[in-house]
Amino acid sequence: MYVGLDVHKRVCHGTMMNGEGKIVKQERFSNGPHSLDAFMGGVEGARVVMEAGYCWQPLYDRLEAEGHDVKLAHPLKTKAIAQAKVKTDRIDSETLAHLLRADLVPESWVPPQEVRDLRELVKRRAFLVKMRTKLKNRVHAELAKRDITPVRPPFTRKGMAVLKGLGIGAVSQLLPVIEVLDRQITEVSAIIDRVAIENGDARLLTTIPGVGYYIALLLVAEIGDVNRFPSSEKLCSYAGLVPSVRRSGNSTIHGSITKAGSKWVRWALTQAVHVHIRFDTRLTRFYRRLAGKKAKQVAVMATARKMLKVVYWMLKEKEEYRP
């Protein structure tokens, strides 16, 4: 049996068909274990496909534990669905089942549980920092409305005491929330440091100047098993750090980077590059040569791509960074 599942937060649309393409069952059911078991109807060893989206993990893990062959389809590469003029959840699930039967599913890599846990940890910190940044920007906006220049730096213990003493309600209500987020970020950062020290690959990446425990663990979590990339260029493509190409006839146009794939890897590398260029290394000399001819952001992205190639071979060969 070939099963296509269109998974949403609360409901699923499933299509089950046999080897000849005849639809055996087509239902809409709630996104839960009991409803999923009822839809599968005791079928054993089915081949199942679902798109990589918001709620795929619980269903994927349950189906895999029950012995089904489960695949995760890349949503952007499933063009038969993305470009359909008549697009409904029922049709999407049916199309997925047909693609699976024809062995034409563009698969996404499914990280093992330990890699998923690492990703959740580093993204939790990123989420907390983003919330804190929003609140700090709001404080600056409230001060700007009143033409007040805050002490520098404003969010140290001394600076917070000055801000509280201004007697501005909109500011005073935000400061305790910022303090709570500071404590939460400190706690999760301590966990990340401990996990990174215990992780051999992350510890290896910290030998690169500019790469701390957080950036190293984020790269390890996003890359996963480096051996799934046949070359460093494939890893750069995964990070969206390769130039886009438009080719027609004898004309070839190279544009800006694709930005497809992991935005986290791109962000981590650009952060690392800004610190790395303070040190005298081959990457720094490459950055300075390029920055003298092109925009600095272009030089940063090009250096990030070179650094990612270095990361690839460090993880591949288990070697420390050589400047």
C-alpha cells in the first residue's frame, strides 16, 4: 500500500492506494494517534509519505515505530503539488501517494532524535534572545518619544536602575520582563556550553577563531551527519551560500546567493566571520582583499562560504582548524 498524508496542525487528509494506483481509502481525520491507527486500518509494512512541515514529527515517529516505510517530502521540490492549479488537501495527499508509487518523491533528510534535541536547544536560546531584543527596542522607542537619551550601556545593573528611576510606566513594566529573559538566557547558555564541551564535533569547531560554543553547536545541529553531503559545495548549497544561476541558450547569468536551505547556518557563519576577521588568518586576508573591491556584505558572505568549506573538511577529517 502507498499512503500520502497531507498533515496539518489539527487534521490530516490521507489517501491510500494499491500498486496499480487504485484508491483504496481516502479520508479526513484528526491529527492524533487513535485517528491515525483507524485510518491505517491494520495495514502492515505500508510505504508512507508526508510533506516536511509544522507537525510532521509525531506522525512520522509513530508510523516508523509501527514498521512502516516513511518518507519526508521536500515541500519546495514537490512541484506537482506546488504548481497545481486545483489545490486542495485531498488532491495533495493523492498526488503524494502517486509520487511515492512512482518513486518520484524528492526526500528531505530526517535528523535522528539527538540532532532534533540539539536543534531545539539552540533555537530555544535564539527565540529568547529575539524576544529580549524586541523588548529592548521597545524601551528605546519609549525613551525616544520623550527625547530622553539613556545612559550607556542602558541594560546593565546600573543602567536598569536609572531607567526604573525615570518613572515611565511603559518602561518600568518592560524592565522586569527583560530581567527574567536575561536569567533564562543565562541558564540555557550554560546548558549549551556544557553540551558543546561534551560534543566532539562542536569542540572541534571552537578551534576556529570567532566560533564559540553556541555557534559551534548550532552548526553541528543544523549540519547533522556531514557525510550526507558528498562535497563541500553541496553543503554550501544546503546553506544557500552559492550564487543563483540563470541559463538560457548561450547566455549564463550568475546572481546573488540563493538563500535556499538553512538560514541558521548562514546566520551562524556571518556572525562568526565578523569576529574571525579580527585575527590574522587566510580567511581574514581573503576577506580584506574582497572588501577592498566589493561591498563589505558581499565580502562577508563570500568569506562565510569559504569558512563553511573549512567546517566541512574539519568535520570530515576530524581535524582542528589551521589558520
